[in-house]
Amino acid sequence: MPTIASLQRLPATTLSALLLDSSSNPSSIAIIDVRDDDYIGGHIRGALNFPSQTLDATLPTLVRKLEDKETVVFHCALSQQRGPTAALRYLREKERLAKLDQRQQQEQQEQQEGDEEEEKKKKKPVVDQKVYVLDKGFVGWQEVYGEDERLTEGYRKELWKDGYWM
């Protein structure tokens, strides 16, 4: 069972390199921004906003939506509370759904005596997914990459006076 202590941190420099590296596949990375109102001041290019207040209701959908991603990065403003909590909840939901799917497949297999090749075709390949928390969150990100339009969208510098959300 994953814990807060077992979550891995990803530095902004590493994430920016992944996003800018033309040899890497950007569609294999998902960035999940769980900020609420503070999202409007800018966000990492391509990030999906799943506000922490609504995460419980959307978590099963999010797990299924991201099942083909190799890397998932969660963050909030500082990645001290909302981001790590969301990553942990995501990992636990992912684990719960995997167990549920496994039970359902087992039940179907017991009920059917069909062609094994047909069953193998129906199963999706399992992606070994890495889940991270962005170190220092968006506050740390915007200090370095806020004005870099290749990496940040909708950045409003005036809302980030002295590096903090106003």
C-alpha cells in the first residue's frame, strides 16, 4: 500500500527536460494540477486541472483516463498537501480498480470455456506507470519557467508577486 513517505518527487528541471525533449513522447506524460482557484494564474502546458475539492468524484475516471500514460505528475501550489494527497489517493484508487478488474476477469474466466487466444486479445497491455509529485509545486515551477511559453500557459506574473499567489 503506497504512503505519503513512499511518493517520489520530480524536480522541475527534470519535468521541463521531459516536456522539451523531442525524442521523448509527450503523450506518455500526464500532468495533473489539483489547484483550485489558484489555477487561473498560469499552469504547466498541457496540464489537466482536477481541483482537489472535486477529486473524490472524478478519481475513478482519472485512473481510467491515464491508464496508458507512462508518467503521471501531480502538483498543487507548493506540493506539500493537495498534490501529494492527490497522488496517494490516485495510487490507492488505481490499486483498488486493478484488484476489482482482476476479480471480474477471474469470474469471467471461470464462467467461460472459450478460446484462450480471444481472451488474450481482449486484455489491454499493462503499462508500468510511474507516479510523481512535482517538487516545490507550481510556485517553484513558475519561478523558473513561468514566462517560458513553451512550458507554461496562461501565466500572469502580477498574480505571483514575490513568487506567491496573491
